[in-house]
Amino acid sequence: MASTSKMPSSAEDEDLQEEFEHFDDFTLASSWERFISEIEAVCRQWLADGTKNLLRKGAISLNIAEGLYKVKTDLKYAMKSYCMEYYFGTHNDVGRGKVNDWSCELHNLQLSFGVNEFLVIAPQSASGVVLDGPEASKLLSAVAIALSNCSGLWPAFVPVHDPSRKAYIGIQNMGILFTRRFEADRIGSQVPVRLMHLGGLYELFVSKFDQGGTAWYTLRLGGLSSQKRKAGKGHYQAPVRKFGAFSNMDLATHLFQVNLKMKLTYRTLPYGEDDDVRELEGGLTESGESPKSNHQNRTQWDDNCPWSEWYSAEDPLRGFELLTIWPEKAIESSSEMEELENVSPLEAEKWLISPCLSEMLSDGSGGKRIGFASQLLLLIDALHMSLDAKFVEDFVSVEHSGPENLKSTAVIPPPTVLDRVLKDLFHEVEVLQLDFAEGYHENSRNIKGAPLESLFGQFCLHALWFGDCSIRAIAAFWIEFVREVRWCWEESQPLPRMPVTGVIDLSTCLINQKLHMLSICIDKKCQLNQEGPHAGENNFSLSAHVKADTHIQSDISSQEEDFFDSSSQDGDTQASFVECDSLSTPDRPKDPASHISRFIHSDAVKLSDPKDSTCIRRGSSGVVGSMMLLKSCQNMHAPFTQDPPLMTEDMHEERLQAIEALGESFKFSAQLEKDILSSDMSAFRAANPDAVFEDFIRWHSPRDWETDDSMEKVVSHTNAMVESTNDWPPRGKLSERMSERANSWRKIWNEAPPLPASEQKPLLDPNQEGEKALHYLETLRPYELLGQMVSTAFKAAADTLNRTSFGGLKQLATRIGQLYLTMAATLRCLRKNSLSVSTEDIEDLKRLCTIFAHVENLITFAASLHQKFLQAPRLSESIFNDYYNFYLPKMGTTSIGGDEKKDFDKKQEVKRQEREVVASMFTPPTVNQSWRKVLSMGNLLNGHEPTLREIIFSKRDHLSENYYASHAPRGYQQELETYRMYISGTSNDLSVALAVASCD
């Protein structure tokens, strides 16, 4: 029975299944219905995914600070392809109607209609707009039906007409009661005169609704119209607004009371435009010259910047854009709008300012900017080409023309240009007496190059702009440069831009050391050639070794150690060049001639008491405090001594190599140290005829005189009176090393004759050392020259930019310090005078140029800001920080700019105390400029009318105590924006967007 009872049931199921299989779904019967179904499926998927999943699936960022993204899909209908895009945001206020009307980063549709999330469907064509009215209506209807089916509340838009008009139509389902319709269009040059003023715009808005409330008025797709919309082919049926639904509303009270928001945009005239106008209108100058020939007399923005001596940079700030914003205000008549048109922008609630950047900075790229970085890149190319050459003359010689690729591209400037540059280097400056380290960045000394103001430093900067900075131009320039240096040597003329005294700074490049040596030798040679009774005294630079006590001696010794330590900063010559044997001790004092005045001009001084000695004291600079001679109990005198001979880095290296080759390092004195010590001993014996070896040690090397407090005091009857005042005799003895019988110091003391420094053989032969320095310059290899030029050019260019005044921008100061460290690390490969520069090193140097260009751009931008905001430093710093954060991701890349093309459009709020400073940038238009624009919009700022005026009119209706209030959608129970009009443009270019909510 059970089995028989199931048979009919199984048969019925089969009949039902067969009937279901033959069911026809008439909702998908046509292509139009299938098109709606596809849209609905896509919208359901987007609704189900939500914001997080859409971002995870690769939503496209629109590079807007408000966090706007979009996803899109392709659709087909009637042999046409369409693209539907969904725009959404990641902020919490998205979708809640809390859009910021004046946000600077809003999408055009968000600003026009006050929406957040929205859909846009457009054809995939060249224009991207729908040109046919029925097609636009059909697309909009399809999207509206699809959204209604899936309970979507997104507004949908279709672009229509010509793309330049930015015209849209749209619709939004707001629930079971209300529908919003949107329409936007643009009026070009045919703007009615009435619409140029605020009163006319107010009347345009209130004309969209009447007191009877029987119909609503809208924008015609071809322009503005106050006639009712007609239904028919190619038009859109306007729904009737049923004011009966709002039975408790007092239309007479609220009809013409609208809310107004306004934003005015002002732009300063592009900097430099005033001069251009004067030239165009003035024609020839009074002297008969053309304006072009008078261009050099014009004032440039960077005339006071340190780089202006070498090039004129384009002002990165083309001007400023000022936004003045008025808060929401209730307007009841057009007369109130006319009054508002005469209000000063200074009364606006909020000011926002943003810089208008030049093209090379607006997208964060340097473009083809001409500056130090661009020329340094050319210099590196010249370095690369110099690696294969043996002589500098090969690049300019007719017989040896160098590489083939130099013949057609490299150009040597004419002799007139060369003469002008050499004149600037040699004949229009004075000999420098300043400290090169003064005023430079603390990290600058890490770069082994010549100082900025030195002769070679200026040569390198001139070489960057000499010709096209090719190897041929540099070679010709260097040859003439060395000829001028030799002329100064042969004619005994001071070498310009080089000091004639002081020690040679071994932290600089070798060429600068040689030029410094040559400058000192020229000065020494001039002293030798002087005539007069005291010529012999002036032949040498003598020093007064005044050592009053151990404290003074240790101070001088520390100065000496500092000097010689500076010679080994590179890490290549870490060994001290003085402490190489037993004769060169840390206690040997540095020449204190720069610290002690030479108050004694005679080298022969009689003893204070002739009865105490029959000898004549010579070469004394004065008494050394209370120190007494051990044997004669006479006051100890400090002698004039010769300065230690100056040596360049290569001379120190040769000397160390010679000592190492002899195998006597740190055991026996080298000849040079022996000569120096013998000279000091001779001078000491001449100044102190009764001195013994122990006296010299007490003066010259106090640490080798050990004091023994337990030693009994030996009193001499001849020194009784001295003992009571000077604690005589001193208790002490020689150190262990000085007490040895085989001590070489005592041997030298016994052999040293008592001669003052003026009668000694000079330790430095200026003629010999000067010729050596010139020989080095004349025989320098090309890669050695270019290597030192690259290091010096980078250092000099950075030091020049570091002198820029840009206020207290800590981020830029930090970036400059990092640049110096990067340069020091990258340029280290050029320190050794060997052919060791590889292709990788050249690429590293080119990357360094890119980093340098980034910092140069930032410094130029900061300098321009600082000039324009001297009275408002907070604004300058805030604008720079905004741009720095925008520019930072692009720094350190292999190419300036990168692929990202987002423009910098960050706005900065202007405080009330800063408004006068900003307003002063809008200088009143001159007579020559007044004809350019017709002042017709009002709200003038120092005679400038707004370049853009944006207005939002809105009318809201209250729904409380309404019949439909209990059924109204969530969020609209208190108030509904029934009308909204966004107007943007100028007096001759107007765009209008209208949104109307109706109860259908």
C-alpha cells in the first residue's frame, strides 16, 4: 500500500517540473529588459561588497584628499557599448548627506548637486557623452529601474550634449515618497547682463518655483528657460509637485526665503607680467634701444639670492589663488544680494590660499630646469670622457683632437668670452684674508674640495657655465687658467682669491693646496726682493715662542696636534705627519705667530744686566714669565723661530714613503724634523747665551721635565734673593728618554750654533716650492683635474645654495644636511689620484645630480615663499611643509618627477591677522592693465574682481506634522532640501546645476 500510494505523487512532481521548465520569464523577453537586468546585477554586487571589499578588489583611487574611489563595468545594449562607474568614498560621512560644499577636492558632480555616492553611465565613445535625447532618457530610466529593483538610493547621472558644456541629467530615488531630479548645463559667452550680478542670480533661482506650486521649472538642455517643460519626443516629462502633501506648510512665509553660500576666487597677476606690459606698450626706450636689449636692466625676483651670480631661476611661484568663503545666510530679496555684492572680501568668514606653481613644480617634477644640477650632470659627462686621455692639451690640439664624438658637438667659446671670465677670476678681486670655514655648513668640510670663495672654487663654478661644459671647453679654460697663474708667479703678483698666510688645509683638494702653497711662495719671494735695512728680518715669517708656563705650552701643543690631525681626515693618511720619530714630540709647539704680536722688531737685544754675562742676546721676543735659566739664574727669553715648512698632501705622502723605505720610522729623526729642531735650538741659544740643554727642554717640551716634590731644596748663596721670590732652583729632572746617553736631542743641541732665526738658512725655499706647485698644475692628468673639479663643483654649488635665506624651515635645513653627507659618501671615489673611477661610480654621480636637483628645487621654492611672506612667516612655513610632503615621495628616484602626475593644490587657511599681508599681494591694477577685464562682478579686492564666483542657493521644507511624515525615509523626517542650485563661473561664462526634489 505504501508503494502504490507514492506513485501518483511522483507523477504529479514530474508534471510540475515539466510545467516549470516551459515557464517563460517575460521580464527578460527584450534586450531592453536584459540590459536593465545586467545593471541590476552589477548594482546588487556592488551593494553586497561594500567599501572594504571594493577597495580590496582594486577600486581606482582618484587622488583626492577626500578619499574618493571608483569601480566600473562595461555594458552593451543595442550594438553600443557603455561604461557604468560607481563613485564612493572611504570617509564616515559618505552616504549620510554630510558633504562639504566648499571642499577643494570634491568631484564636479558632488559639488554641483551636493551628493556623495553616485553612478555615472556613459557611452564608450570619443566624446563620452550622449548626443541623442531619447537615448539619454532611456539610459537614465534603465538605471533608475535597476536601482529601484535592488533598493538602491544612489543618484545616477548621464552626460549629455558637448563635453565642453559639462551637461548632465540625473535622477535619484529617495524612498517611497520622493524623487530628486538633476540637470546641469553651461552658458558660454551669451550670458544675460542681469545674470552678471548677484541679484539676477537670485531671481533665476526663485523663478524655478511659484507660489501656486502647480509645476516646477528647470533648465532646458540648450540653456536657461523660464517656460514649463513640455512632454514629447526628445524631452523629459516633468513630474508635478504635489504641494497638497504639505498641508501644514506656510508657503507664503517660506517660498522666497532661501539660503545662500558663496565662495569667491581671486588670483594675483603672474609675477613679471607688469614688466612685460610696459615693454609691449612702451616700445623703444628713451635711449633708442629695444626692450630686448634692456632686458638685463630688469629686476629679477632672485637678484638677492646667492645663485643669481650664475643663473637666473624661474620663479616657482607664478602667483597665488585666494578663496574667500561666506557662511550660509538667509536671503529674502534681490536687494539683499545687491548689497552683498558690494561687501569687501575682508569680511568673509574664511580665507584659503594656495600657490600657483610653475609647470616644473606643479606636478612635482623639475622638468628641464637650468640650474646647478643640470650643469653638474654635464660636468660628470666630461669626467667620463676624460678617463681615456693622457694630457689636457689633447682635447684642444689640432693634431690630437681627442675622441671622434667631440668634433661635432663640443664647442669652445670665443676668446672674448674667455677673456671676460679670466678677468673676473684674476683682475677684479683682492687677495683673501678670511677663514674659508667661516659661514659654511658644518658638513661641508667632509667633501674634499676647494672652498667656495677660493680661486679654484670659483674656477669650477665658472667652468659649469663655460660653453656647454664639455671636456673641450674645460680643457681650453684650464690651459688659460694655468697661464694666468704662471704669470702671477713670474711677475710676483699676489694670487687672487688665495690667502698668503696660514697653514695649508689638507682637507681640501690637492689643486687648492698647490695654489695656496704658490700664493705663500709668491709672498715669500716678494719679501726676499724687498730692499731696506730690515729686509733681512722680514725674509722669514718668524714666531715668538712665548711659554710662560706648562699650561700655555700644552695649549699651543694642542693647537699643533689639531693642525696635523686635519691632514688625516680622509682616512688615507691617518698617521700623524709630525710624530714620526723621537724628535717630533706632541709638545713641539705650533707656530703662534698668528696669536702673538711681534712687539720686538730688533733681533739683537742686550742683556738686562751686562755684569751677569758678556754675551749679547739676539733674536729674543721677550721674557717667558717667571722662568729662569738653571745655570746663570737669568730670565729665560723666548726666541723668534722660523715657521715649520709648509707641505701639501702629496709631499706628506712622499715623506712617509721615504721613511718607510729606510726602515727607520719612529726610531730616528728624519732630516726635516732634525732641521726644524736644530733651527729652534739655535734660536733659543742665541736668545739665551747662558742656557743649558735642560733649559731648552723646560721651554720646548715641558712634559719631558719631571718635577720631584721630594727632592731636597738646594740653596745657593748667589741666588738667595731669587730663591725667596721665585722658589729657586726648580725641583725637577729630565724624563727618562731625554736622560739617555744616546739621546739625539742632546746631540743636536751640542751641534746647534747660537744663531737667531734671521741669520739661519730658511726652512722653506719659496722659489723651489713655487716651481714644484706650478709643475703639478701644468702636468695634471685630465681625469685628475676633472675628478677634483667634480668634487669642488658639488661642494661650491651646495655652499652657494646653503647661503639662501628661507626662514626657519627645519625640514629643509635637515634635507640640506643630508645632501652634504650624501655628497661626501658618493664623491669619496674621486679622492684618490688614480684611474679608479668605474662605470658604477659614474652612475652614482648621476644619481647624486638627481638628488641635488630635488634639493635645489626645494630651496628655490622656499626662497620665493620667504620673500613674499616676510611679514607672515607662519604661512610661508605651512605652505612649504604642505609642498614638502607632496614632493617627498618623488625625492631619491632615478628620474625627477616619476609617473605620478597629481598636481599640488593644497590650500592653507589665512588667519585674520595675516589677511592684510595676503591682500597686499593683490596690487591695484595699473592703467595699462585696467582694459583687460571689465569689472562687473563686484566684491573687489584692491581693484581685482573675482576670477571665479561660486554660489549655492538652497530651499528647505519642513516635513514635521505632515501626512506622509510617518512614512518618510530615515534622515528626511525633519527637513528636506527641495531646491538646490549651484552657479559657477564669471560674468561671461556661467555654469548652472539644479536639483529638485518632488513628491510623486
